[in-house]
Amino acid sequence: MTEKNGKNVIHTEHLKKYYIMGDIEVRALHDISLDVNYGEFTAIMGPSGSGKSTLMNILGCLDRPTGGLYILDGTDVSSMDDSQLAEVRNKKIGFVFQSFNLLSRSSALENVMMPLLYSRNKDHAKERAAEVLDLVGLGSRLGHKPKELSGGQQQRVAIARALINDPEIIMADEPTGNLDSKSGKEIMQILISLNQDKGKTILMVTHDPKIGRQVPRVISVFDGMIGTEEEQEIIKNWQNPDFLNVSGLKKPDSASVSLKKEQINPNGNGKMKNEAKETVSNPFSDTFGTDDNDLEEEEESSAADALAEAFGNRKKVANEELPAGKQFLVNPIKGNEEGKTA
Ligand code: ADP
Ligand code: MG
């Protein structure tokens, strides 16, 4: 299933979100045009502060754009008022947050029933809530309060809450960010199953390249704008050990893979131009540990493994298809110029 009535589930044109802070205009999002098909599993990736959460909040109808068009499931939601937006959100979107956002004094069952307070369809509320909790493996924890559950279980309650109104789309902002790798893998398996078995559209923010390179589609965001296709590839493969090990070469040091911001963001907005010469060796360096840690963690069972099992290691396959001399080793954008090919 890709399109319904010839439409995408998400269609945006030139979305903008500007904040005024005193005399300064903060361009959190600038000119975002994208389409997401029904049933797609998509990751939104980018450095800290690039606008991922702002974009998710607008796509999730938690916030309104400053300008531009947003068509959600065939309905123009760009200029809806708060109550209209709340209704659309309740009906079409289930949101999962990094920090779970559960009510601490309410049971799992009560937390999952919360969205029904604002819903027109309150029939069989308890039964439906119990059913979705059972779906995420918590059928025997209905009366537990959040503090009586592990982090992974709390996130499963949050996923059940997101499912209670049977939404078209699940949006998750760093859903495994606060979890250990085993719980992260379980959460990812649930999201994958919702996508593959129930046909839900999944949109997920992550800054973890291990996750991003396994997701069928990645939308990269730099300084509030969508990256080009080449930039998307860099983001997906930035720290892919397979990608770096094809020739037995060691991972290059950061100096040899550094990119100028003007290359990452060739159409940079005004804010960018002032710092166009700034060099960034790793677009995610401020949001996750050192490269070496990242390689070591590869052994662990993680959220990325769940995705790899579900969708396959797409880049590995792609690289194996390339003739030996043509495999990218250092920097797919700069290629021979700065890096080398085997
Ligand atoms: P990310 O999720 O990629 O880390 P955000 O979407 O949270 O990034 O933020 C993008 C940019 O917008 C940042 O520069 C941030 O400081 C700014 N920003 C986000 N929310 C607000 C707000 N409510 N007021 C002012 N600036 C904001
Ligand atoms: Mg964020």
C-alpha cells in the first residue's frame, strides 16, 4: 500500500517554523517539502538542534508551522485552530516520546485510556485499552503504575496509548533514547511489527546512525532543511563498520572525513552563511559518544539489530553489489578528491 486515492499520508510544501527570541529570529525549520507514503517506515535524522523535534511536532499536529502547506491524510491541517488540530491528532496520529510522558499516579490501563477522554468513540474503553496493552506484551500489568514498571515496559505502555485510537501514523521522537539496548530492541520490534503486520506508517526521529542505516527510508535534516540525496547517504552510512571495513582499511581519522558546512548545506540559509566555513567532522558528534564506542557497541543486541532483522542490512548489500574498486571508503561526496577508493 503506497497511496490512497492517489495521495500521500503526509505531504508538505515549504514548511517553515520561525521563533522570535527578542530581536532574533530563530529559523528552526526552513523550507521543508516532503512526502511520506502510506505504510512507509521512515527515520528523520540530523544533528542536535537541526530541527527534528520541531518537524515531528508539526507533522504530529502538536504545533503549527509559521508558513507553508501541510496535508495530512488528505486534509489541509496547516491553518487549523487548536481544537481542530487536537481532533485530527487524536484520530490520525499516535505519538511516542523519548521520556514516555506517562501519568505517574495512573495505572497502565488508565494511561492507555487517556486519549479516549478526548475522543468521540468511548465505547468499550477498558476492553480496548486492555487489548492494546496485551498487543505490546503487557496484558498482565494493567494495574501497574509507571514506577512499578521498567523503562522498556513504560515505553510499551506509551506505545499502547498511541495505538488506542487506531491511528494511521505512529510518530516516535527518539523512542529508544532513554532505554538500554535490550529494551530498545524490544521497542523497535514492536514498531516494526506495527509497520509490517498492521500496515501502520511509522515516522521516527533518531540520531543513531546504527538505527538509521537499517531503516528503509531516511529523511535527513540539517539546519532546518532537508538534506540532498547525497547527504542522506552520508548520514545513513557515517559510522557503518561494514562500509568502512570492505577493504580492511581502518576507520579514517576525523580530519580526513571532515566536511565543510557549505558542502553539507549548499543552499544554506542566512544563519548558515555566517558560519559557512565551520568544519564539522561528524554531524552527530555532540549527540553521541566517540566513534570507537559506537563500533564496540555493534556487538550488542540493539534497536538497530531489530531493524536489520526486519529490513536487512541494506547498505551492506548495496556495497557488495559494487565492483571492488568502486566501493566508497571514506567520503561518498568527496570520493577521490579527499578520500580514496580501493
Ligand atoms: P532537534 O530535535 O533536531 O535537536 P529542535 O527541533 O529541538 O532540534 O530545535 C531546532 C532549533 O529550534 C534549535 O536551534 C532550537 O534551539 C530552536 N527551538 C526549538 N524550540 C524552540 C522554541 N520553543 N523557542 C525558540 N527556539 C526553539
Ligand atoms: Mg529533538
